[in-house]
Amino acid sequence: MSATALPGRAVLTVSQLTERLRAVVEEQFPAVWVEGEISNFRVYGSGHAYFTLKDETSQVRGVLFRNRMRRIRFEPGDGQHVLAFGSLEVYAARGEYQLVVELLEPRGLGALQLAFEQLKTRLSAEGLFAESRKRPLPRFPRRIGIVTSPSGAAVRDILRIIGRRFDGLSIVIAPARVQGDGAAREIADGIADLNALGDVDVIIVGRGGGSLEDLWAFNEETVARAIAGSKIPIISAVGHEVDVTIADFVADVRAPTPSAAAELVVREKRALIDGLVDLRARLEHAMRRRFAREAERAASLAGRRVLTDPARPLRDFERRVDDALRRLQHAARATLRRAAHRLEIDTAGLRGGSPFTRLATGRQRLVHVEGRLHGGMSRTLVHSQHRLGTLVGRLDSLSPLAVLGRGYSLTLSAAGDVVRDAAHVGPGDAVEVLLARGSLDCRVERTKERDDRPQV
């Protein structure tokens, strides 16, 4: 689209304005260092990283393309204060300018040192530095593996010391570069190759001294995980005593120098031989003392009565057999007596439970009860007769008939009631007079309240 010309006015399209700004910005800032704090750091599937650099009042967008990300030793993240080197570009699609970063360094702490601390923290959290996973070195290795540069001073020192201390050992060297691009991969491959051999007892991984940049291959995660995954114990021998690498933390044993690693992995043959000679002398002395003690014991045993009089144990056994036989006979007789006694008791019990015995006993009890019954009935009859006579006498004494027999009479009214008072009847009333023998039917002519007859 072309610009529309109006009298006294120059009009630009958005694209034209953006192109002019791009030319000015990219021409003025082809290379620039920018200091700021990282925020909104994101790595996309393409491998490119996008973020924002900011300070107290402003911010600028930044991009770190994938091929540049590989050169960054540390892991960028939000909140880090960094120095970014790159060029300013205008992104026409959004009308924004951004910093295309070529280099990124942490502010205050070096990039390598920061990367070292970040990897150390992460691997420590995974447990790769734990003492519990570290293995002891073999006491007498037969085959030693070395991962280092075949032309370096470290391998010459190691071979010289091993040959001096214990010549004749088998040594396998896995050549690898120990600094520069690709060194970490070669070191990890060398460890894997020695593990694949299967008959290597211990591995030394190391190199001579140098700067932090020179030793950086031993701070790579690739080497750390290769050491952690090794089935063979590994000694890390990197640099001088003051140099510390990630490999030192992961390895089973850290040696301050390659020479010290050689001394750790093999013992000095002369000292070993002297130790064996001393052990042999101590063993011979112990064996002589043992033989002397056994000879004294044999002499003592030879003088014992069991050997001078071998028949005595047999006599003792015969006496013990006789004693046991007597105890057995006594126990058998006692058992028989107890059995006979129980048999008598059981026989008596069976006899007592016999139907004939029970019938005879029942018959005796029946006769006894019958006699007691006759006696009781006779006594009861006599007692009853006596009581009956007594009662009859008492009844006779109380019977009105007996009173009538003494000359008295009993008067009954027409209603059959006993007349006890003259006031209970009146003249003309019919009454019945009971006598001792017979009765009289009478009629009352008159009544008197008291008996006026003279006393006899």
C-alpha cells in the first residue's frame, strides 16, 4: 500500500512506520549490554526462550534462541539479576522491539559458578550425593580402569605409581578428552565402556589441575549421572586438592589428585608382602602354641582312668542296668498290687450291682419294712382305741341323754328349739318334753317366772 499524499501532510502506513523504526533501532543498537531482572521466563517446545528484563521503572522483552541457549552454562530463571548482550530488533508483526540475546551472565556470581551451584543443589536433592549409596573400594583389585586423556600428565602419574607400588596389575584406559566441547560426553562414554567389559574392579576418572573452565567437563550433569549409574566403584581424581567438582560429590571416593587416586586404589606391594610375612609368622606361632596345648591335653587324656581301665565304664553300665532292672521289677510289683486292689474294688462294685444281690437286699428291706409297718399299725391301733375310749367317755359325760338318764328332761318348742326360759312359751303352746326314755307331748297351761316349789 502506498502513502496517500495530501496537501501539507505526509501520511505513512503502519508497515512503513515500522520499517523506519526498525532501521533506526537496529542501526543504533547493533550490540548492547543490558542489565536487569528476569521475569516470565518461558522455554517453548521449539527450544527458544522468551522472557522480560526489567528494573524499577521499565522493562524490555528478550528472546534467547535455541542455538544460543546451548552456550549458557547456568539455568536462567525468574528473579535472577543478569547481564544480557545482544542486539535490538523490531518485531513488525506486533509492533514491538525486543532484545535478541547472544550472551547471558549472572550479575555478581559467575555463570559457571552459578551453574555449578544449581546442578549441585538439584543432584543433592535427588540423593546422588548420599553416603548410603557409596560403595567401598576393593582391597585387591585385579583390573583397574582409567578414564582420562591418554596424553595428559595425570595418566602418566597414575601408571607410574601403580607400577611402583604393585607391578603386574592389568590396567585398561578409556581415552577421553577432559576439557572443551564434547569432553563430558566422551568421559561418560568411557565409564559406560569400562562397565561393559564386566571384569574391571575399580575405575579412576580424572585429570590434572586447571581453571574452573578447564575442569568444567567434570561438572556436567552427563558425567555426574554416568558416575552414579556405574556398577563399578569409581574414584574421582580431578585437579589439585583445592579443586572440587560435581564428580567428586557423586563418586564413591574422592582423591585430591590423580596420584593420590593411584595410591588409594592399590596397596604397596612391599608393605603387603611384609604384612603377609608378619601374618605367616603370627600364624606359625599360634599353630605351635596350639600344637603344644593339644599335646598336653593328649598326655592328660592318656593318663585318665578311662584309658588305663577301659572295662570300668562297662562295669558302671552293668551296675546301672542292674539298678534299673530292680527299680523296674519293684515298679512292676507295685503296679500289679494296685491293679489287684482296683480289681477287688471293681469286683465288689459289680457284685453290689448284680440283679440277684439287689433282689435279695430288696427282699430283706421289704421284710424289715413289713415288720416295722405291722408294729407301727399295732401301736397306732392301740393308741387310737385308747383315744376313742377317752373320747367316748368325754362324749358320754357331755351327752344330753346321760343328763336325761339322771332324771332331767329337755323341753322343745313347736319350732324344735330348746326352751330354756319360761318366757319363751305361753299358755296353750304345744311343747315336747324329752325324757331318758321316750317323750311327752304337752300343752302349757301357765308359766311362772321362777320355781315356787319347795326345795327338796
